[in-house]
Amino acid sequence: MNVNTAIATTATAENYRGRFAPSPSGFLHLGSLLAATGSYLQARAHGGSWLVRIEDLDAPRMIPGAADQILRTLEHFGFEWDGPVTRQSDRLDLYRSALDRLTEAGLVYPCSCTRQELASHHSADPAEENEDCFYPGTCRAGPRRADAPHALRFRAAPGKVEFTDVLQGAYRQNVATTVGDFVVRRKDGLYAYQLAVVVDDGEQGITEVVRGCDLLSNTPRQILLRKALDLSLPRHLHLPLLVEADGRKLAKSRRSVPVVGSDATAQLHTALVQLRQQPPAELARGHVQGLMTWAIAHWNPGPMAGLREIRVEAV
């Protein structure tokens, strides 16, 4: 399955719609500031719209007040979004409708496998649900325990999914043999990220998905879901991920402290340097809006081509 042609023609200056979709399981940190900045500048440089969506489906992991704090921080940094902020918790009917369509098409099935059983197929911690680990199709012919709680999995058709990322170039993955059938509704009844993000981006008319490279491997699964739901395919631009010197994701490290609006200009200047832009040093001491105006006018993602990680020690 090669979708290069379909993706290459969807994002233009006339209809560009981008988005930033933070999860309120934490506050805005340096890594998420990098993603917000890249997606915002890409949208504004195209003369397009930039939407903000709060991904708050996983209620047990949400921190009270984090969503509002994220929005206030974005405002301090000079981000201006178009239209009202949307929240996934208000969009459950959309996910339910999409799941009904997949069910009617025979593309999902119930799975009663426990985390401990899944852990026997890989080295993942059985206390965590890792959707990137291969699922061998144990329940494809029916759940082994019909009376047990079950998740719903999407049947991943064999064959390579290929697309061209704006920065990372050609990317291909055989979802069926790399990931296997993946979860679209969890055992606890919550809709999975893979389904929700596809429905959200489709319903909001997103033409280009700009986000961190930690989500690059998710894209083929999302393309399969888009095709199954007859949704248009956006372009993808996966920014390099900000990591610690030892390669750990910043969000899981000691540097994942929240960014603060009181130092917004200096921190935005640092983010632009990390994104391989060249903001004048004197702008770091001025007003944040002046720096943002410069950044939009001079935005050039080209220097990041092929770059998957940016180590904090290098900035």
C-alpha cells in the first residue's frame, strides 16, 4: 500500500490547517514547547490555521488544572490559536460512531488477552500497556474468554504502508508483521489514542500533522484507520525529539519541568535554536511577540531534514 501520491497533494497555502494536541497528563515542558513551536510556525508560514486540541481521554492520568495551565502558558509564549479549543472528552460520540463503522465492516474484534499474557510475547513491563509491541493475533478467531473484559482490536491487513514525511523522508512499515492488530478501544472502555487522533484530525480537516518523532511509528496505523474510515490523508512532518544526553525522552527525565511564562522570550529563543533556526541573539531580550513575528517570517524546517533527535547537551 503506497500512499505517497495522496499525501503529497493535501497541504497548500490556501487550505492549510495544523494543530497542537497536548495531553493534560502533565504541564508544558521543553519538549512539548518544541512541538508546539514547530507546528505553529509551519501553520503560520503557510498562512494557515492553527488549532489547539486537548487530548484528555485517559481521565485517570489527567492532572487537575493541567489543561488550563497549558493554555495559559501557550498564551504567555505568544501562541494564538484559531477557533475554540476542543477537548476529546467532549467528542465521545464521534469516536463511538467511527468504531461502529469499523465494527460493521468487520474490521475490529474483541480481545480478552491480559497484560501478563501479552508480556509473555515480549519484554514489556506487564504493568504497562505498550501498543508498539507485537500482538500475535491470539483472539482473531474469537476471545479466548468470552465472559472476560475485552478490548477491541483493528485487523491490520498485510502489506507495507508507505508515506513520505516532510523532514524524515520515505517511511514504510508492515503493520501486520511489526505491530499486529492494534487496540482501538481499551478494556476499560476508553477509546484508544490511535482511533481518537484519526477521527479528530479528519473531522477538523487537518491537512498537515506536525509532531515529534516519537510518534512517527504510529503513523502507518493511523493511515490504515484513515483509509478504513474513508478519511483524507494529511501530510506529516515529524520534528526531532528533544532528549537527554543519554537518549532518554525529555518528558521522562529531570528536565521535564514545566516551562514558565515569566521567562517566555528566552525559552522561545532557545526552542528556535533547537529547531535549527537562527534567531538574532538580541531578540532573546525583547518582547516575545517580536520574536514570534521574526520566527514566522524566517521559518525554515529544512535544516532539520533527517534529524530524529536533538540532545539537550548540544544546545
